[in-house]
Amino acid sequence: MFKPLSVYIGLRYTRAKRRNHFISFISLTSMFGVALGVAALITVLSVMNGFEKELRERILGMTSHAFITSNYNALSDWQSLQTQIENQPHLVDSAPFVEGQAMLSQGNRVRGTLIRGVDPQLEPRVSTIGDKIIQGRFDQLQPGSFGIILGHDLARAMGVQAGDKITLITPHVSPTPAGVIPRLKRLNVVGIFEIGMYEYDSALAIMNIEDAAKLFRIPNQVTGLRLKLDDVFQAPRITRDIMVNLSPEYRAVDWTFQHANFFRALKTEKTVMFVILLLIVAVAAFNIVSTLIMMVTDKQADIAILRTLGMTPGDVMAVFMVQGVLIGLFGTLLGIIGGVSLALNVESIIASLESLLGYQFLPADVYYISSLPSDLHWNDVTIIGITAFVLSLISTIYPSWRAAQTRPAEALRYD
């Protein structure tokens, strides 16, 4: 269908200065419309990937990639379990933890919280909590000191700072002659951390693992082992491989199960955004239809002459498809170049705009992520480019078919 003569004529029509300047304007508009849509798609998806990556890193900085516990939520000999799994492929390190629900009280303020007991020496192997301390020090969580490190929002809600004291109320009770009363423990606030996610900053408190085990009445035991893996995206498979060689009394949970709804919502949002922005590309691509229809009308006499010289309807169709394909191809290439350039430099561009305008688009006191992260995925660029080009190609079919149906006698009747 695309014979050299058809391609040559199509390229000549594309390069020629048209008598109708409006057609030239519509052609440029269609090309830049495709480019703008492609660039917007690449940039927005890169920014959404950046936000997802940032959130994932913050979540996984506090939670484990996976953890192993027993069916009774307590491990009495976690050291032997750690020895069994330490040589497993893709396992970077592990650390024990104790976890339980409790309440914190300070004056007339009471808040529910999640208490996590950790070993200050082993915890940095599996999490970044030590790097998030904004008051105090992580190594002050010494056994027997009953110190506690609170999340930033939790500390603010309780009205305490590093150096203050706070009361912990556990769900366990103690029988006394006066009746059953809850267990209370006065703790020293030795630090405050800030992750940048309200879920953790408002409801998590860190203690020494031995002190937490005593408070939750599981002395010399832990809740489980937290695991750090070399590939977080393969966490389900790696976790299953680790569990194959362990006793049935153990069970494992990976991060994709713990936060499945959250990341599923992010994926759905990204898909919806892709479809919405793709409509911009579709509108620009189908502007090619109006461009080619006007061109076919303008070239009726030329088409008739070419038909009388022996050109087949398929050849005529190819002439106009070449023009539409070129518009879509150059528009897609311009969009890819612009979108990739913008996605790779969006953080510095936004910073420059904020400096120039004196206005912060994402204030740190309102948004937990105050910058505009970007994570360019080349497979997204490939999909967007192919989709835009295919839409442009489809939009050329009907006008080209109309050109091929031109009857030479009728077209030349009044010429």
C-alpha cells in the first residue's frame, strides 16, 4: 500500500506551502496538541510514581518488609529462628520486636497508641527509625530505664517533650484487695521522632524491647522477627521461600499484605489519571481528522488527476495517511522529549518557581511531602508514545478513505 510514489507525494504535500493557511495552522495545532498531551502524561505519571516511591520508602522505613511470628504471637527462642533463616537468599537482615496496644496519659489527656519494643543495636539493620529522631537520641532506650520515644504528632497531642514523664496504661490488669485495677507505669520521654506520615507520627511509640516485654507480660519473649529483604517488590515470593523450611507453628506477613488497600488505591488512582490525560492526546490526535478532511477537500482536483494517471484508491489513501502519520510521529517525539526533560527536572523547576513567586506550592506545615518528587519509568514513556502514535494513525484512516473514494469525473467537472 505504501509505495514509494505515494510516500513521495505525501511528503511533498506535507512540505509544500499550502494556499489555505488555515489548514497549515490546524496541522501545527494538531501536532503541538499531541506533543502537549504526551508531555503532560509523562510528567504527571512520573510525579505520581515519585509520590508512590516516597510514600513506600517512608512506610517501609517504619514497618518491616516482612515479619515472622508464631501462631500465638510470641516467640520464646527467636535467636534459633534467626539462625535458621540467616542464610536464606534475598534476606538482608532481621531484628526482634515486641508490639502491643496501650494508652498514654498525661494530665487530662489520654491517647491510644501502638507500643513497639525494639533492640537499639539491631533495629537500625531493618528500619530507619534511628535517622528520624528530632529530639533526644535513639541509643537512650536502655533496658531497665523504661524510656519511650514518641511520634511528633503524638507528643504534641499529649503536650510533652523530650525529658518529660508520661504514664503508660497497659491492657493487663492486676488483682488487689481493692479490686482489679489496670497496670500503670511512669515512663521517661527520651526522644521524639518524625516520619512525615500521620499514621505513624500520631500513634506509634518506641521502647526498649526488654522493657516492652515486661509491660506486656511476655518476659524473655518477643512478638516476632522483622525481616529486611533485598527486593521489596518480591517480598511475597521471598517470604514464601523462607517459610518453606520452617515449622508450621510459624507464620509470615509481608508489607504488601499489611498495606494492600493503600497501594491498591494508589495504583487505581494512577490508572484513572492515565485514562483522563490520555483523552488530551485523543482529542489532539483526532484533530488530525479535521486537518486531513480539509486537505482532501482542497486537493480534490489533484486527486482526480492522479487517479486518471493510473493511481489506485489504495495509493491515494496512502498519500494522506503519510501526512497524518508524520503529524502524529513528530507530535509524539516532541512530547516525549519535552515530557522526559520536564520529568527529570520537575523538582528544580518547581523550586525555581517557588523562589521566583515567593510562594510554596506544598507547605511543609500542611503536606507531609513538601517537595514534588519525580520517578521516571521508561516503560511508561514507551506505552505513552506507542499509544499516542496509534491514536494518530487511527485518526488518518477515515479521511484517507474519503480521499480514495473521490470520483475523477465529478471532481474535474467544474475545473
